[in-house]
Amino acid sequence: MRLFVTEFITGGGFANHPLPEGLKQEGLLMLNSVLADCSRLRDIHLMTCLDPRIELTDINVDVYPVENSTDYMQQVSQLAHENDYAWVIAPESAGVLESLVSRLTKESIPVINCDAGSIRVAGDKIKCTARLLDAGIDTAVNFSSTEAQQYTQKTVIKSRFGVGCEGLKICDSGALALECIDDFNQWVVQPYIEGEHLSLSLLCYAGEAKILSCNKQVFSGKEEPKLKACYVNAASINKQMEMLANNIAQTFPGLAGYVGVDLISMDSGYIVIDINPRLTSSYVGLSEVLTRNPAELCIQTILDQKLPENIMRNSETAEVCLE
């Protein structure tokens, strides 16, 4: 099997432009992890494209440099055509992930990714919230400008189409939050929710999901939080989580392969914060906590067009540092 793996930040999406340091670190972690996991599989030939300023760890992979960011999409398409499958690692912001997956799908290249429609809805916090609420899934609500103006407790500002902590800011009231926003249509204002920050690493296909791990998240900064680290397999998995994972998969039936879900755990249950239709930083620790190769699980799910029977974990916790 020939597999083309590309990560947008390190793969050439920012060639000839300054590399965003935080995104570069996270992107390189994920790319190295996927390539390392894939390299341990039998009968697989790996190929990737890379920004010339980036160096990979010692992995047996064919590397093709991308000298100019304007050539990135074209080179991704060209290299993907030389392989049996493509695995795209990219942010949803600015429609990057959706555009790449959509283009490859239209060119009849099989991808180890969610479908473009699910990526589009999950990547839009207003549309994602609406779909979750319609399905009866508890999630953080988005205020209208009038509701935000009248809300006197802590609020959270997020970029409507951002990923991770991009644009994240905590304000003491809705009115103060509105003062920080230039275009309300590009941002969401939500109530601040107290609780334990968790994430689920899911394996999804055709409206079904299995939990690979439940992870604890640690943030730095009070007013503008940044994800500092995640502890993979640090939290136990229960029936309520499993039901939630399957409800999400049924609500977004185009989710396929690896999917990340950010949650806040409260005494009353779980609140969904974000659905990430792509690899997340928690993937980096999965090879330490699963009894099977996580890349093999993702690839085999797409090849078999069904989820594996069982997901087995050990008792280890893997720390993924992002600062």
C-alpha cells in the first residue's frame, strides 16, 4: 500500500512565509507521530511533502520539498495521485482542511479523513452548535449580540472558524466581550463553563464511534488560555461517554477515522465544546496507551469500511507537551 501523508503547516502551506511557532510545533508532533506509526506497519510505502525549513525525525519516508506556498495544493494533488490513499492533517480554519479533502475526493483519491461536509459543519461553531442542539446533545450555546450585552457573568470569545485556542479570550461579562469583537459574524460569545477539561479521541465510521482514549487537558493563561499539555488516557471511560460518542457520530455520519471531541465534565454530565474532524494533539500519545497501532486502526477502518470490534488500552498515561 502506498500512503501519502501531508500536514498543512509543515508540509508547505506556509512556505516562503513566517512559520507560526505554536502551530509548527503541534503540526510537526502530529506528522512525526503518524509517520512513525505508519512506518511500523507491514507492506506500506510512505510519502510526504515538507516545508524546506522543517526536518523530520529519522523515519523511512520519501520527502518532497515545497518551495512556495502557492504550489502546495497542486503538489498535494500530484503526490496523492501517485499513492493508493492520502491522509490530510490540516486545520479547519480558512476552509483549509475542507478544501484539501474536497479536492482529493473530487479527483477520486481515497482519503483517511472525514468527509468534506462534516468538516465544513464541525468547523463552523455556529452551525456545529445548532446541529448538536437539534440532536439533543448538550453543548455551549452561542449568544446573540443582544443576549451577550445583557449577560453579566463570565463569557468566552472564540473565533467562529478557528481551531484550538485560536482567538480564545475570557471576559468578565458579555458587554466586555462585545468590546473585543470587530465583526460579530466572525466570532462567537458563549457563557464561561466551570468544570474539568477533557477530550475524547474517537474512531468513527458511518454513524458509529469507538473511544480510543479519554484525555485530560491543561491550559496556561487566565484571560487568553492556551493548551499547555494533554494527558492521554488519563481519565476513565464510562457508559455516558460511550453514548455521547455514538450520538455525535450519528449526528455527523460523515465523520470517519480519527476525530477529537473537547468536553467539559460537570456534576450534571458532559458539555461538548468542540468537534475536531481531524487529528488532534492527543493522537501523539495514543501509541503509548493502545495495544494496537493507532495509525493501523485509522487506516483499517477506512479500508474495511467498519470499526474494529474492540479497542484495547493499557494502564499507561502519555503526556503530550505543547509549550
